[in-house]
Amino acid sequence: MTLKIVQDFDSSFTLETQAQETLFNLLTSEAFLNQICQQLQCEQVIFTELLFQPVPYSLTTTKGMPAEFEKYHDSDEYAIINVPPNFMFSAKIFKPSRLCAIYQKVDKG
């Protein structure tokens, strides 16, 4: 089996204002933030309002994300989560079909 490397992939997208507002409300709900904290075993997380579309592996995107977001992947202070499909559906976002959100981990101590 050969691996095909994508040379270039357009990961840009724009969300309608209402869709973005709905999605941000879901991503910042107390229940969801608590769930993320449990998974990450941290005291608090803050949604950075940064979203990106996962991209295919390529020579310039070796982590499956646009290069400008790789600094968050390499940092212990941030967490990247897949936006739950039901959140995408609730916000009526169908293109792109997948998004990732970046959260900052905060220790209260």
C-alpha cells in the first residue's frame, strides 16, 4: 500500500455568524468545559475561539492541521479537541464536515 502525500489543501472556511455563535455557546457550556477538564485532568480550560479544519498529511502539514496551529499541538498549555458532530449539527455547520477547537489549560494554583 502506498501513501499518497497531498501537496496542497485549502483548509480555509467561513462560518455564518449565527452558526459560529451557536457553536461557540456549545463549546463554552459549563457541562462541556467540565467534561474537557475531566479528560485532561486539569482544573479549568478556556476556549481560545480558535477553530481549524483538520487537513490531510502533507509535507507542510505533518500534524494534520494548518501549519499556523502546530504551535498549539506542541504546547502543554493547550489542548486540541475534535468538535463533537452533534455540536456541528446543532449549529447547522455542514461544510467543513469536521472542525477542531483549541482550549487553553489553566491551573488555579
